[in-house]
Amino acid sequence: MTYEGDGDGGTSIPRRRRIPHYHGDRTRVLFVVSAAVLIVAQSTGADLPLSTAGSVIAAVLLVIAAGITNPDEGWIHWLNAIIAVWGTLLFGMTAVSRYRLGAHILDSSFIYVEALALLSLIALYLTTRTIRGFRLRPEHP
């Protein structure tokens, strides 16, 4: 691994390596943002398709998944994909159903649910790209 440093043996920071098709860093950010949106939405009284406990547990799971996401472990990206599919289906179906029932587009509950659906959808895309990249990697780097 290449290191950037001051050349005198002081503190060195590993140089960030570029891994083709790895989008775990972006997925991590989307999961943490989604967790924050869940907590804010629930604490402001938004009508979410989860109970208060369900929202907090989902936020905790999102942050844990974000925290353990890394480019060396393939299994976490499969877990991230499952989480993203769950979020996309849950919040996407809720958003569409509410809109069809006449929810106002500027209603805060609708905005929170729609935002969570879109964050999950983007996370799903990036996670799928990462899984694809793992499958394209040579067996012995």
C-alpha cells in the first residue's frame, strides 16, 4: 500500500485506492442520511409506515450497515442490497399509495416518505453496481 507522509517517519495516512465499480462509500453516506431522515421524520410527527421503535431500529441497522461497509468484504454489499430493496419497496409503495389517495405533494409526511424511497433507490443502484464489480474482479488480485 502506498502512503502519503512527511517523509521523516512521522504520521502517515494511507492513500485512497481506486477500486473499479466500488460504490460502498456513496452507499454508506446514503444509509447514514437515510437514518438521519428517519429519526428527524419520526421525531417531528411524520406519518411513516413504521412505528417509532421500527424507525429507530431501522436507523440503527442502517448506521451499522454503513459502518461495516468496506471494499474487502463482498457479503456486506449483499446485505446492503437487501436493506436498499426493503427501503425502496416499503417507502416507494407508501409514497405512491399516498399520492394516489390525494396526499398533497408539499405535505411533510409525503416528502419524508418520498425522500426515503429515493435515497433507498439510489442506494440500491450503487450497491448493485458494487456487487457487479465484485463479480468482475479477478480471482487473485
